[in-house]
Amino acid sequence: MEALINHLESLSKEEIKRYSRHVIMPEVGIEGQRRLKAASVLLIGTGGLGSPLALYLAAAGIGRIGLVDYDVVDETNLQRQVIHGQSSVGKPKLDSAAERMRDINPYLQIDKYNVPLTSENALELFAPYAVIIDGTDNFPTRYLVNDACVKLGKPNVYGSIFRFEGQLSVFYAKEGPCYRCMFPEPPPPGLVPSCAEGGVLGILPGTIGTLQATEALKLILGIGEPMIGKMLLYDALEMSFTTIKVRKNPACPVCGVPAEEVQLIDYEQFCGVPAHDRSTFHAETSNGSQPMKTVTVRELKARLDAGEKPLILDVREPHEWQISALEGTLRIPKGDIQMAKNAVLAGRKLHEETVLAQIPQDAEIIVHCRSGVRSADVIRMLQEVGYQGTHLSNLSGGILAWAREIDPAMATY
């Protein structure tokens, strides 16, 4: 493999000492360390995957590291986002990450982009960097990163995590397949929960993130066999690593056409889910077009205080109810409702009788989950089997909004 960086930067005496464990390796040496210093890497996200990525890329001596993130540090991040600490809670993740990186290595140029990554800014953000590393956790951004990398001819070091499992690959259209060759279409909205909904073993992003950092260094140094045309599947419970081949699709709608013809689209609309917590995407839509009725937590609290008794349907998982729950709610997990919906549409009655029979069609129903995404999915499911949209409302912000605005003593997660 040819090194991705061919021009070299000089090393000071202090830098040679700092990187001595690199430079005594014949595969790296002085020349390789000079390549690392000359390299520029853009890291999308400074969360679970971004934490080990930023730490190890900084320590390795990557000369210029760009960080894209516009979130702030929350206590729920600290279980896995090890670049941040308790003292950083409430601070922008960019500032927290950059401070730690500079403490590890003062010889860095760190570029901070406190913006959401969008189709409008991706090409401009990517242009100055040789390697793009995807440390995000949502499908719209994954497709956007892929398409922008294909258009610009840049390698995309990909990683993903969920619960106890992780994936790793390098999508580089110049030498192999792109992400769309393997995943031409996103999964149906709601089918794959996010880490915030399904959880993640705190150590897992450390494993996958350090593997991503390894792939980035291999690309820059031109050593070893990069994960181009391959995907690594990691199962932490079995402690197993499986590598599968990924073939380039000649008919791929992105890397199968000239790069200048690649267009960056509305990826939130393409995937049917939001890319960012503060996204302009409206998940609360009915039948894909009509606005879905919503109720704020303050409105619900006022109605309950006035003696009204709307049916409140909690569609979270049982283990989530043990953390926090509203009193007097009907509790049916989203997955049970989805199975019931599928049974009804297939003409079977078992699930309809045991699940949907608990949800009256002639009553006002306020559906809630953790943040408002799963509850919106459930409302669409209920409409598919005949429930009237006028009787269904989504609790905006879910139980997190209730804890934030109504009951600060309530546990959050």
C-alpha cells in the first residue's frame, strides 16, 4: 500500500524523543513519523468512538486534527466517552476534547468546528484533510460522510457500535467499495435503535475506536493491509472477531458514477430519522407527510393537575421503566406493538388480541418514550392498523423532558 501522505515534515529533537517508540520501529522510523506530522485527519464526533480516536491520534503525532461536534458534555456520556471528565459536564465537547488532546501532545494543530455536519458544509469541511474518520452514531451522517468522501476521493475510516457489538471498515472508492456498496439503502426508521435507546457497553467504543485509529495510521504510513474491501465484526460477549469481504458494486449509485456527478442529498429524509439531537428534521410526522399531534410536558402536567385523565402509553422497554416512569401509565414496549401491527397486517389475530386490545381506539392517547422518537414510530404503527391520528399525540421530548422541566428529582439515562 502506498502511503497516503508523501510530503514530509521535519522533527525537532524534542519530537524525536517523544515519538521514540515509533521511530525505532523500521515500519515507521523517522520518515514515517514525519508523515504523521504532515498528516491531516478530520474526526466526525468526539463522543464514544471519537474519544479513543482523538486521544490516540493526538498521542501518535498526527500534525493536524479537525474535530466536528456541537454537543455539550453530559453525565450520561462519561460511562464511555473517556476524553471527557466530570469537570467538563456542561462544556462544549470540542473544548473538553481539545484541552485533553493538547495536554497529551502540545505539538498539534487542532481545528474545532462547532457545527452539525450537513450536506451544505460537508465538502468544505472535508476538503483540507487527507483522512476522514466517522465517529458518529446515526445513519444520515454515515451516508453523508460516505458520499462526501466518494465525491472528494478521500478514505472514510468507518466504525459503529451497539450494545456488545461493533463494526470496522475503510471505505475508499479509489481502491475498493464504499459504504453504499454494502448498505445501498438505510434500514426502515425505528428498526435499529440508537445507542441512547438500546445502550452500549462502555468499553466497546474503546475497542472499535482504537481499531479505527490504527487503520488511519496504516493509511498515512502506507504499511500493512488496510480494511479496504473488508469489514470486521466484533462480538464482545463471545470475544470474537470475524472478517467478511465487501465487494465493490459496479452499479453503486455513488461510487459507480463519476465523482463530479455525486450529489449530496437530504440524508435525514433519505433515512427517515434525524441526524442530530437538535436537528431541523421532524420525526413527528404522520404517514410520512401530515404533521403529528404533539403535547409538551408542561401541557400534560397542567391537564393532569386539572383532573384530566388521558391515557398515557409508555412504549419503552421494561428495564427502562425500572429507572424512571410516570405514574398511571399503560406500559407496552414498542417491539410488542410492532409485532402486533405485523400480525394484524398479515391477517393474524393473536397479537392483536393480547396487545392492541389494551389500547382503545376511541380514547385520547398520549404516547411517550425516552426522547420522543420511538413514540412517534408507535403512533405511525397504530395509524397503520386503523387508529385515528386525531386521537394520538406524541409527548415531545419524552420522559427526559419531563425530568428536565417538571420533576428534576427523576432519574435520567
